[in-house]
Amino acid sequence: MAREIDIGDKVAIIATVGKRIDDRVTLHIPTANYPYSTIDLRAKRGDRMRFEGEVVHVDEEMDRVTVQVLGRVTVDRSTVELVRKFKRTNGTTPLIGESI
């Protein structure tokens, strides 16, 4: 069974390089709703690029996660690969559920 992905976890997204426009290349990310691009002088069409970022939102109903990489990218949970789980430092408590 795959490990659960939560806010703060570091995950990786694999993107495929599309066409080139000057020094920018378009990126095709599986299950992403919007196109993305980045500057890369050496990338060729069909190359695969790996981007790592932090999970900032988890939508349980739609089974999607938002990752802070290339801006904010929202993809299906099955598209991302878990790199490292978030570990809270000792002596701290989460703010959720805490009364003020």
C-alpha cells in the first residue's frame, strides 16, 4: 500500500518536454489542468524532467494534491512520487485544532 501524502511532504513530479520557443520549453505534466514552461537551454523535445516540491494542499474528495513547484501545480495524487515525509520538530504542536 502506498504511503499517504500530507501537507508538508516533499514530492517529485515528472514532466515531459514539449516544443521549444526561444530559450523556453513547454512542459507536459500528467493530470495537470494547465500548461507550464521553464527556461532550459539544453532540453530537447521528449526529454523528461524531474521537479521536487512541497505539498501545500490536499483535496481528499477529488484525490488531488497541490505542489509548490513551477508555481503551484495541482495534479492527481497518483502522479506524484513521495520523496520525504514531513517530520515535525520535537516540542511543537500543530495549529489545527488548537483553541486560541
